[in-house]
Amino acid sequence: MPTATKTSRVRRLAGKPAPRPAARLKISWPWALRNARGLQILELAAFREFPWLIHGFSTRVGGASHLDSGEPVLNLGFTDWDSRENVLKNRGRFQSAIGGCHAVLVPLKQFHSAVVHPFKAAPKEPCRGDALVTQAPGLLLGVQTADCLPILLVDPNKRVVAAIHAGWRGTLARIAQKTVGEMRMRFACKPGDILAALGPAIGACCYKVGTELVAQFTSQFADAEQYFDELRTGEEPNPLQWLNRMPPGHQPPPSKVRLDLPKANRLQLLAAGLRDANIFVSELCTACHAGLFFSYRRESAHSGRQLSAVAVRT
């Protein structure tokens, strides 16, 4: 088991959410941004210690796709603005860059659920769901994101891997916890052995949601108030004050709060039995870093998709 720190300390803009170029972005250990075949791949040092493991979080840099501006981008999802041919080329380049060119990509038809699919062999057709688990070598499990949180799980003792797509609906439905449950039930994994990499996602700095989500989360989780980041609201009123039936004073209840998806899923993984030292959070906000990531919140229908993938090497 590698010696791991707590969550990673990726340097942020000092309170400035404006986009910054990828070349200027500083990423600190245990995360690394690796240049490979004209692409930039985000990796976790703890995972690279296992020679039998393939993994990587894609960025938008490089690729065969082009935006209206002429910028070449690595779009890995089938979108209206891009051709299927380009996406397939991009997926091939990404697999080659992470060392998985001989693996079979197992994609998902994601629909913001808590559906987890364990696999022993590659399915003939993509399944509907938002998490994949396998122990079989040569299956590259991939989830697409453009603000939602990608999570890769690895049990180095059982050599079991999982890929999770966690939006707010999946987080509300406990998809991370349910994936750990599948690993325990299907493969006899021990939660204390599992390592978790929480990749780039929209951060609490940018993810404003309606206050009705607070009510939904507090009805399901005793620690739900920690899911909503009230430290970055500036001059706005305390977004959770009204939920505690405290006198709101002269300020009306807020219409928006900020949901912290990485923090919420980290807390759920802890509740599932993972060790704090084995959970690594990239802390990279997709909405802040326009030069490195796609963001649906920022770009809407013109956004591409990142792919986060993990596999047991053949």
C-alpha cells in the first residue's frame, strides 16, 4: 500500500474563478499532468505505482475535433457539433496515450443514476448506468464528464477497478457508496484497501444550484450541510441559515447555494469505509480552467466531454 497524503493540494487562483491557460496551471503531487502523443493526461501518483494498472483523466488539449474558433480539442463524447469519426479517432489517441490501446473500451449510456454494472467480459452493447466494476484484465472502464465528478476506484489487493460518473443526482442516490458495495459483494473487496481518485469536476466555487437541492440532500444525509460550501459566498447571506430556522434578519432566503460535489462524494466514500488517506481529490474546477477542461455549465451545448478511464492491464 503506497504511503498517501490526505487530499491533494492543487494550487487555486486566489479567489479568482476566471479561466487560466493550461500552460500556467500548477498541479502538485500526488497529481501530475503528463504530455503524451500531443495530449495532456491527468494522472494520480498512487495509481502509477501499480504496473498492472492503466488509468488516466483526459483534458481538452489536442485531438482531431475542432471548435468554431479553430481550436483542436480532444472531445471524447458523441455530441451534435462533432462527427463520430473524430470522436473515435480521439478515443484511440486517448487509449494510446494512457497505455490502453490493446484494451477494450467499455463505455456507458449515462443517465445520472445509481446503477452499477459489474463485468467479467466486454458487453456487446453499452449498458445504461453510471458506474462500472471489473476484475477482468483488458477492459477499459470509462465515464464521460463535462462538470460532473469522475471517480476511479482501485483495490490493489484484489486487483478490482471501478469507474463512476457522479452528478448531483447520482450523488444524492449514493452511487459512490453503492459501487463500493458492489466491490465488496462481487469481489470480496475490503473498503479499507480501496484507493479513490476524484478527478476534475465543477467546484463549489462555480456550482450554484437551487435551494431545493438542500432539502433533498438533508432528507437523506445527516452530514448534508457539509455538502454545501458557504465559505465562498462572498457578501451573500449564509445559504444554510434559513434551513436551521435561525432568524434571517433583514436578508431574504437565498435562491441559490453552492454544491461541493467532490466533498460530498469524499464524505460518502468515508462513510462506505474507505480510509481518509486513500482518497485523493484533484480540486481542479472544470468551469474555472477553460484552457484545460470542457465545462457544460460554461459552454452549454458547445461543450465536449472528458473521459476518465481505468483498467487492469492484460
